[in-house]
Amino acid sequence: MNSARLTLNGNEFELPTLVGEEGEVGIDIAKLRGSSGAITLDPGYGNTGSCRSAITFVDGEKGILRYRGIAIDELSADASFEEVSHLLIHGELPTESTLKSFTSALAANNDLPKEMVTMIDAFPKDGHPMGILAAMMAALSTFYPDADPDADLDGVVAGLMGRAMSIAALSYRKQKGLGPLPEIDPSVSYAANFLRLSHAESGKEYKPSKVLEHALDMLLIVHADHEQNCSTSTVRMVGSSQANIFASMAGGICGLWGPLHGGANQAVLEMLEQIQANGGDCTKHMELVKDKESGVRLMGFGHRVYKNFDPRATIMKKACDEVLGELGIEDPLLDIARKLEKIALDDDFFVKRKLYPNVDFYSGIVYRAMGIPTDMFTVMFALGRMPGWLAHWKELRDEGSRIHRPRQIYTGYQARPYVPVADRG
């Protein structure tokens, strides 16, 4: 076995090295503290491998993303979200009969207890849908305390994904004043059912076009997993304490909420709207971005992992063109987005920093064209990421992971005495 050597205070320590299936090298420091008394410091965990995983492979330098070995462009072009969900959770694409069974289970497990419907109705009308989704996901554990993934994984997965869709759709309907959820249609896809549940007016049938259905399917697929990101790591962290599956998913939702993670597509749209409100001058905006003193940020460009073009952005750009073409929409924000993209790809400042458009840059415009409000964008991301979270939660449980407990470098006071209140100056 190869190893790395660490010299510390004149002493040498030998650390085993691991090589992944794609050639990536890791240094095993599991026994470092025990043998040397030292720990590593890696703020943000950018250079730390928290686990071994067989689910998703990302090569940021080459712009590669694969689920269980299959490239994202193949899956988004040819597979359904249901197939990809099965692939992530079980490791293989489903057979025809397995896929039919899984799809039926999703449709049969979207019902919400009437008490949960009442709870959703009690939230403020302008309450953020991510807050509702996180709260209701945790609340599901009180309504289904006997849910046992070890005995019936597919049943629990179907219940989580199906009810998450219903919670999201009901949050949307609450905002729009559309009344109760319509009946689900077991003969159509998860994507089509979400669009139906969200947009159907009382007593009227709503049938989304194939272009919209396929575009939403692609959005869900490209968001389905992305290795050890903030929300997935949160799911693993919470799950490592043996918290129930609902609590673990609620943790993932909360981790996803922030503007630096799942909320980034909302931040992109808000940036485009701000540019439009300021007269649509893209060149001026990009010059301000280059000025560190301006405080102006460029949202939707660059990625913590990808140092090349985000492969998901190419897929989303295509979906964006198809949806806007289908609906006959001339969206001024898309024109602004295209101008920003051209400037970034031509300007040496952005090229040298490899600030290419990422998946968030186009996804918000697609959601907007579908009639989904800005504050629902991150909820849509959560629906797509659910099977990835579930796959990681299962992998964590299957390997019998110990509870996650990072260390720290303490920077506070050294030991000092307590001073009685009367003696404090």
C-alpha cells in the first residue's frame, strides 16, 4: 500500500493513501490525532473527503458529472426522473416492471393527512415555501412514526418523494389562491403530476405540454445529486446520529435553502431583474463586478467544484430555449442573461478566472417560464435532490458509519477565573 509521510516536530508519521475508481488520491488521516496529537484544519472542508461513496462522480477540471457511472447528458436526454431516482437509490437502472411499480408507488403515496393540510394553510400566505417544506418534512415523522426503511425502503422512499411533491404543490396553490390539491393521475410522470397538482384550477383539467414536462424532468434530473455538497453532507451528518429519515431530509432542505447553495437560481433571477430595473446595461454591471470596491456580485457564474463549463448548464440552456420557444415567450431577462454570458466568455477577466455559466444561471428562467414563482425555485431544487439525499442516507446506513464529529482549533480565552458580578468593572 502506498503511503504519505508527515514530519511534525521532528517526528515522522506514515499515513495510508487510498485511490478511488477514477484515480483520485486521498490520504487517510483517521489515526492522525491518536498517533501524533495533531489534527488537520480545512475551513469549508474543500480538501477533506468525509466518506467513501459509490453514488456520484464529479470531475470539476474536465466538467464531468456521472450518476452511478452514467453521464448526466445521457440521463437527461433519455431517462425519466423516476428511472434516475431508482438508479441513485438502488445503484442500477430499473427494469420495465420495477419502473412501473416504483412510478405507481409514487402516485399512490402523495396523500397528506388532513392535519398537515391545515398546518400548511395556517402558515402566512407570504411565508417562504422552503420553511414550509422543511417544517412539514420533519412533521411527517409524527404522522408516520412506524415508517421503516430497513423493512420497506421503496415504500418509505415513495412516501417521502410523493408527499414532498404534494407539500410543494400545496404551498404554490396557497400563494395563488387555487384551493385544494386535485387528484393525482397515476398514468403520468412525476414531473407532469407536479405541474398538474400546482396549476390545475378547481374543476378544470390541466395537461402540461410534452415540452414543459420534459424540461421539468431534465431540471429534476440535473439536480438529483452532486456528490458531497452542503445539503448532502448535512443529510449524512444528521443521519449519522441515527436520526430518522424524515429529520435527515429536513436537515438537507435547510442546508439547501441558502443563496450560496440551492437558493442560487433565485439570486440569479433577482440579479437579472435588478439589471433590468437599472436600464438593462449589462456592460456597466460587468464592470462593477470587476471592481472589488463596488460590492456587486455576478450570480450564476463559476462553481466551487467545476473549473470548466458546468455540464448541467449546457443541458439547462437547451431546455430554456425549448420552453421559451414552445410558450412563445420573449423574456427580456433571457436577453440580459445572454448578454452577460457573451461578455463573460469574451472578457479575459472572466475567462482567466474560469467563470463559466453554471446550472443556476438558466434554471431560474425555465422555472419562471413555467409560471413558478421565484421563492419556489429552491423548493423545486429540493424535489430534484430528494433521491440523491435518500441514496446518501441509505449508503451511510448500509456502511454502519460512526457519528460525525469534526474537531476544531480553539481560538478563545485560556483558563481564567470567574469574577463575581459585584467585582466586575
